[in-house]
Amino acid sequence: MIKVLKAGFYSSVQDKGRVGFAAIGVPVSGAMDAYSSDLANRILNNLETDAVLEIAFGFCAFEFLSETTICISGGSFSPKINGVPVALQTRIHVCKNEVLTFGHNVFGARCYLAVKNGFLTTPILKSRSFFQNITQQTLLCKGDVLPVGTFTNNTDSSNTSVKVVKEHYESQRIACSKGPEFDALSASQKEVFAKQFFTISNDNSRMGYRLNEVIENALPSILTSAVLPGTVQLTPSGKLIVLMRDCQVTGGYPRVLQLTNTAINQLAQKKTNDTFQFVLKE
Amino acid sequence: MQLNKFPSYKPYGEQAILIEWQQCIDDQILEDMLRFKERIQKESTQFIVDFIVGYHSLTLQYKEPILNYKEEVEILQSIYKKDFTAIQNPRFLWEVPVCYDLQFGIDLEEMAQKSKLSIDEIKIRHSAKIYTVFFIGFLPGFLYLGGLDSDLYFDRKPTPRLKVPKGAVAIGGKQTGVYPCASPGGWNLLGKTPIHFFDVTQQQPCFATAGDQIKFIPISLDEFYQLEKEVAENKYSIPKTLVHD
């Protein structure tokens, strides 16, 4: 078990999300940067579906109530165990009563804490991912005690430390394909998408990132239709919203672009005022 | 209306295909989409992990990135052409109790002022129609209903309310619906239902599915509190009838 001493700004349990429930309007959810969370599970030789903690913007502390192994991946928030800095993307053995802390941000926006055999909060609709009105909890709170999988002998996972390429955090090129309504854009609108840099506004969350720039827009709304994580919507005001993992299943704004899986993971590591360019793949 | 065109196909990102029908809200299109969905589910569920229904669209989400989009579309087109009279999931008409008392229908007075209808006429017209469930979206358990009386079209409020209560029955533009949980919202509120539209503790978190029908049954304030109690004690089941067509 792991006790939450300090919950931070936005820490939640996440796994691969709720796939197959769109018919009742349930969002997919799941780790924002699935690349990093998968990596942490793989390093511990966990199942791909094992739940991890997603920690956005650091400043939290956890006490291990029993011995286990962990792996921290994704953005860096100066992780320390009992005050001693620890590495990312490697297996770390922790003893009972040791305290893991996350402090100030070095790079990235979200990090993942995987534990041997995963976090075992109650799955609802086949997933442990926190979501309002589905799971009892939406955010971790101080004092929470999280059940985790049984610690088994750690010889079944390797000791290697995996290096994640800098582009994962620093690339300003967000790859995407045409969205269903892309062809309704005018030639000049398309040129703006091809050339302009966009800025992430302070209205960014697990549901979506609003961007600051305004594009001249005369596109009408569409009849409500599917939206997906990574869909870029053009709102009537001319502002863009990039939908993320907790987005609704349907929407009525024109869907102009669709991010690749890799691009969603990269965007998940960006924060307010970061800038990027959309790179359209034919 | 005649369905004179085959649906069209578009790639939607690396692992989804968007299938679109004529751009309108129509029961026949809904039927065609749902039957197509049933056939696809029967033929090839292995690679498709989810289906998202919209007013005139069906989106298929694949487990893995689609390697050969053209070939996949050809497979879907051949499934579409297959005979589909044999399979059809059952459809139900659900009778949803609604209390139109002014304490819940907080926008009724304003709606009456803006239209040529009295408060009573608004209530009568709203509960007279049988609505079709087109799909569920926006929030878990939020039903998109078709069939609102055109005299009951009311624009969304200019500034959305920060908190619309769970169970609120509302009209937004040409649509009517029920808020399955407390949420910010800009629709006009005309009543409240004591029943749950989304409850994860139930085997089926949302009782209705696309293609079902909904009728609102007016109830008094006393009946509302009585039903609310029964719902809380898990003693109430929503009256339903099997719809044959």
C-alpha cells in the first residue's frame, strides 16, 4: 500500500482507459502520455493494463507502507526517495516507510509512477482511470491509502535505465492528419495551419487544450458527431481546441485535424504558453 | 424520406473510420446506421473496439492503426450490402416521469413570455411527443433526443449556468434532454426527473440505447418525492414497452 502524504495539483490513477463504452457516452480517459506510462509498466515487467499514478505539475509525496519496486517515467519533477535524487525510467527498489517526493519541474508536464503489479483501486467499467461520476474519486487526496499489487521477487525485470529522446518533450512539430472537416477549410485557412505557431492557453486540462491564436472562421457547426482524443476542433470564435484523453465522445464543432498517437503523447507533456506547429501528414 | 445514397467513408486519424449519411436528423438514417452497426458487430468485432453514433454518422474505432484503409472500406461496403432483415436488437419505449413544477422548471415563466404558449401548454406539448434516442454523448448518459415540437424550440441561454442539477429536463435550441449529473449547462430548464440516467452501480449504467424511444410522463411534486424515495431504495423500475416495427 502507498499513502498519499501530499496530493499535488492534479494526481490521478490512470490505465489504458474505458474502451467500448461510447454507446453510453463514457469518455476513454487513460494516461495522457501513454508512451511514458507504458514504458514504466514495461520496465517493471507489469501488464500493459496495470494502473499507474499520473502526476501533473509535481509537488507531492508518497509513503510506501510495504516493500516494492517502482518506476518513474515521463516529465521530471525532481523525484527523490528520502531526500536522495532518483533516476527516471529505471527500476527502483523501495523499502517500507520510505518517502518518495516530487518537487519542482525540470521538463515535461506529467510524470508517471508505476508500481510492481499496478495500483489496485476499484475498476469501474473495465478501467481504474479516475473520472467524474464514474469513479468515486476524481483526484488523489492527502491521506489516501492506495492498494497496490503484491510485491514479487524483482529478478523478472531488468535493471536497465531507458533514455527517452528529447523530442518527446521538446519537439514543436505536432504530427497530424486531416480531420473529417479539413477539406471545408479555405485555402488561406489551410495556409495558416501549415505555417503558424500555436500557443497553449492556461485553459488546458485532461479534457482538452485551448489554443490562444484566432483563425478567421466562417465554417458552420456540424451535426453532432464523434470526436476522439487528438481531434482539433475549430470553434465559432476562431479558436482551436485540441481534445485530450478525457474528452467527450461527441461534439458539434468542425474537426479540422487529428493528431497522431505519438503527437497526443507529446502534447500531453506541454504546458501553458508552450508553442508548437501542426505538421500535416498526407 | 428516401435513403437514396450509400453512406460515404473517411479516414479519421490512424485508427478510426468515419461513415457518414446524408446531413439530416432523420429516423430512417438512424435505423440504417444502427442496423449497419449490428451487422459490423456480427461480422468483425475482433479489430473494432468501439462504435460512436452521431446524428448522421457512425465512427468505428480500431484496436490498432489501420494498415490498409482502402481494403478495410471495401470490407465494410460489402457488409453494408448484405441482407440485414434477420438481425435487429430489441427497441423499447421508456416512460420517464417528469415533474414540471416551477421549483424545477425555473425557466418555464421566461419561456412562456418568449413564446405564444402558456406554461401549461409548454408542459402538455413537451410530454405529448414520443422522442427517439439518436445517441448518447456530451456526458455519460446524456441522451440526444429527436422529435421536439417546433413550437418548443428555445435558444440556449446566452450565459450558461455554472450548475444545472442532476435530472433536470431541458430544451436547448431544437433539442430536449435530461442532465444525467450536475453539470454546467446553457439549456432552458422546464422540469426534473427523479430517475437516474447514468448510474455506474447498475449492470446497465444507462437504461436507454440508441434507437429506443422516450415519453415524458408529467407527475406532481408529491409523486416526485415519492418516486425519488423509491429510486433511492432501488425499488423503482422505469415502465417500458417493447416497440415493434
